[in-house]
Amino acid sequence: MYDYKSIHSDKFASFIKTDVIENFLILNMNCTKLSTLLFTEGLSGSGIIIRGMNANLQGNYAYDSADEFTEINLIEIDFPDNSDGALEDEILKIAQKISNEFLWKIDLRE
């Protein structure tokens, strides 16, 4: 099991075009694209993974169809195994930037 922050539209009802989110993550967040809707960002010596997905209205999704997406309504940022409070704060800042840009909410799952 892994821990992550999720960012999504209200009730998963609105979407972002995949090219828009990819351009934002590359140009504005300096992320490196690994594959379709899969990015990495180096923080405090750790690489985090940012993944865009298409979820249904209940938040359920499938990992294996990202190449077919033309738009997404869910982004997850994975926490590395070695994450600590400082790294988690940095991840939250990234989530807030994405949330602010697209007016989505962050699921804080405490």
C-alpha cells in the first residue's frame, strides 16, 4: 500500500484536457514526463510521481488506459517510502499549485 495526495474536480464532474495538464506540469512545475499522464519531480533528493487519471463519479479509475484519455478529472501525487514531514509539506505545496491553477480540491485524507 502506498500513500498519496489526490487532487480532483468537485464530485469528479469537471475535466482538464490531457494536453493542458501535461503542458502545465512540464512548463509551470518543471516536471519530467515519463509517459502519458505520468510525471516525476525531484524534491529533497527524492523523486515523486504525479499521475493523471480519468475517474468515474465515485472516484474509481483504471491505471491501464491512460493512452486513451483525452481529459482527466483526478491527479495523484505519490509519497516516496522515505518521506518525512518536510517532504510531505513540499508535496502539499505542489498539490496546492495544481489545485489553485484548475480550481480543484485536494483530498487531504488524514
